[in-house]
Amino acid sequence: MVGAAFEGSEDISAARRLARSFLTDLHQVHGVPVADRVTGGVQLVVSELVTNARKYAPGPCLLTLEVNEGVVEVTVWDSNPCLPVAQAPDPDRVGQHGLEIVMALCRSFEMHREPVGKRIMAALVLADDPIGDEAGEQIC
């Protein structure tokens, strides 16, 4: 598990680097298979969730990355208790697709109010399923 606190907009790239480093170490040091597409997907999820936390909540946000049973869990806490609402898909809408994208990439997505703020958890499968890939399905 790895975690960090972020307080400024410049920290979004640091959050993405932390995610990439975590997955690289997971593979190189611990021998856990990590599909190439998962690294990009986790970085995108981290970027979207940390960006939203920095944009809509005062104060710092906390990011944790953890692996459980072949799934990487991305958790972001921030001080705003309001839960985000995903808008209906609309190809003509400019912007505000972040939560829609995150939910499409993940195996599971959860939001919970905390005594202070909220916690959002997104889970992505680490390895590709060769049967799903051969069938042309996206496995998340």
C-alpha cells in the first residue's frame, strides 16, 4: 500500500507519478502481473479523482493505492461531504466526463460520506483476461 496527501493543482502530476511508480514496483519488485493498459487506466482514474477533489473540496485530499486479490484499489478522501453525480452520457457535452470515464474503467466504484468529507474508491483488475481479450471484450 502507498499513500500521499495532495494540496495544490501541481500535485495532480505527482499523483499520477505515484500511481505509475506503485504499479512498476508491484511488477518489478513483487512479480505481480500488471497489464500495460492497467497502468494507463489507473493513472487516469487517479488523475480524475484527485483533480475533482482538488477542484471541489477545500484543503488537502488523501490518495491511497492498495492491491487485494489481483485488483488495485484507488481511494481518494477529501473534505467535501457532497457525493459526485455522474451525468448521463452525452457525446455533445464538453467537459464533465471524468466520473463517467472512471466508472467505465473500473470493476467497482464506491462513494461513502465520512464523519468529515467523503471517500471514493475505484477498483481495477491488474491483469488482462486472455479469454475476454480474445472475445474482444474489455475486462475491467
